[in-house]
Amino acid sequence: MAKLEVGAPAPAFSLSSDDGSVVSSRSLKGQRFVLYFYPADDTPGCTKEACQFNDLLASFATSNVAVFGVSPDNAAKHQAFRDKYGLGFPLLTDADKSVMASFGAYGEKKLYGKTVVGVIRSTFVIGPKGTIEHAWYGVRADGHAAKVLRELSNE
């Protein structure tokens, strides 16, 4: 798995959103946004991470940074997850995990001391020109959204 470096072009993507629309790197060109990859809706770590991004959504908006969550879950699961926790940002479906793989967010990882293949919790800030401005791999869910916001505030 190749990790993306700051300054590299972000891989192109086109993913279905929980509302049925399509979100693509092309449609986001000219905008700055956070794309965070997580394993599954409504699991403890993923819920904590999503709720913390949601709690800070106004601060991200003040910085003109949109937030998108990406997991392999389908639109119905995403809708139920958003509704249950009142999430105010889109959740995108990467069912075949190809976009995750292109970002280095899917592959071998350690889980309870064993090597497994799965989603590697990762977050990227992508700039208006489509380049990687920040990249985090193997992040801890709790407190990560605040860390991303701090990095954006320190620029």
C-alpha cells in the first residue's frame, strides 16, 4: 500500500452519497475538503469519529472546508447512521473499496496483534487544486476531528 504524500495529486474519485447524489473529485474542484475513511457505520469508534466531526462542522464551515465520510456501507446504512446521530455532512459509499485503495486507506493492518486486510482509518485534506494538503493514516478515532481542525487553524 502506497501512502499519499503532502503535495501529491489526490486520486480521482466518484462516489454515491447517502442522498443518492454523486460526489466526485471533479465536482469538488476549486474547494477545500476533508475526506475521511472509516470501516463501518454505527460501530463505537466510527460513531465517535463521525459525531466529533459533526460537533465541529460549523468550525470547518467557517474555514470553508467541507467534510465527507467514506466507508464501504451502502446508502441505506449511511442514511440510518446519519439520522440516528443527526450527522450534517454527506457519507459516501465505496462498496468495492477501490477509492480507499487508491488513497492507501485499504490494505493490510494490525488488529489485536494479527495482520488483517481492511479499511485503514485515514483522513485527507484536499486543496482547491486537487492536491493532498494533509494526510493521516491509522488514526485514533477519538479526538481526530479536533486534530484536523487544529492543523487547519495553524496554517
